[in-house]
Amino acid sequence: MCHKATNVKLPLIIFLQKHLLMKAFKLTFLLLALLTVAACDDDDDAPIVCGQSDWVGTFTGTQTCTDEPTEDVTLTFTSAGANLLNFEYTVAGTVTSNTTPIPYDGCSFMVSGNDMGVSLDLEVALQGSELTFTTVTTLTGIGTTTCTINATKN
């Protein structure tokens, strides 16, 4: 009698062993595949370095300001000496600003100023040919306006 009971259980045990072994094999394979992908980090890319030639030129795009309609804008950067830039800011065909030389640090620069109740914070970043130019202007007693320009080098 015991012999027959063992024979009945034997196919079930073999099936379960094969099934569990196959599951374990699939799980191990999946785990190895995931570890391979996770362990293979991209090669360390060289950091992006922006020289003056990357900055100098004309960028066109749009400007979006707090509570204002979007406008077309042109920014023209020129060299003002080693690691110094001037820029001209044109909205709707009208030059609205020319700057004194501004130092840049690689692919970005920041400028802050405060005079006669007006505070201006400017942050500019260059990534390839794409420029992001953000200004935050605060007028004491009136409020704050934030403008963001997204532009591409021509």
C-alpha cells in the first residue's frame, strides 16, 4: 500500500520540483538581467563647458511674464572681454535693454541688484543651443513679476 501512495505522490512532487525549479530559473534570469542593466551606468560624460563662442550670437524665442501675454523676444550676446558678455534684449522689435559687461561662469550666470525700491534677480543658463533666461523684478510696495525666456541660438 505504501508503495502505491508513494507512486501517486511522486509525479506530483516531480511536477512541483520542475515547476519551482523553472520559476527559480526565470526569477534568477530576470534578476541577473535587472542587475546587468542597473550596474551598467552610462559612461561618465565630460561636463558641458560653455566658452564665450557658445554665448556670443543671437537667440530668438518667447518671453512669458506673470499676468502678461507671451511675446516674441530676441537676445543678442556680444563679447566684452575675457569671460565677460554684453547683451541686448529686444521685445516686439524694440530694444529694451543694453547691459554693462556681465561675467559668466561656464554655462550660466546670475546677477542681482537693488536700487531705489527696485530689486532685480537675473539667472541665465545655456544648454547647447537652448537658453533659459529668468528675471524676477520686485517693486517695493507694488509686487513681484517673474519673466522667463526660452530661446534658441540662430
